[in-house]
Amino acid sequence: MHFILQRVTSVGNAPIAYAVGCDEATISRMRPEKFEQFAQILAVLDLKVVPSEMRCFNERDIEMFIHGSKRWMEHVQGLDQLEEG
């Protein structure tokens, strides 16, 4: 929730109002109660808000890569072995 309000503050009401087709006052009145409701709706839908520069990955896929990396590192004896490629 804090992240949403922080972004609204950094972007400003005007671009948000323009994007959703309302006036700035409507966006201004929405804070923080309506954003809290919106965050709760997303939580019920099992969704979350993340920064656009972030990427989401399936946890099982990442666990597979970590497991494989750990197994490979168990066999590494020294730096020379890493250079052999």
C-alpha cells in the first residue's frame, strides 16, 4: 500500500487523472482510502503491485536453478576448474 501512495505522490495527480479519464480532484479524493481498497482487491485476487522495472518469475523455476547451481558448485575444486568452461 505504501508503495502505491509513494508512486502517486511522485507521479502527481494530473497524469493519473488523464490516464483514467477524470479530473485531478477525483484522484486527490481517492487517497488513501480508495487506494487501500484497491490494494485489498488485488490481494483478494492474489495479485500484487511491483515496480515496472522488476520481473516476476515462478518460484519453482528459480528453486530449480538454485538447486542446479548448488549441485554444480559441489563439484568445483578450484578456480582453474571455472576457467575450463
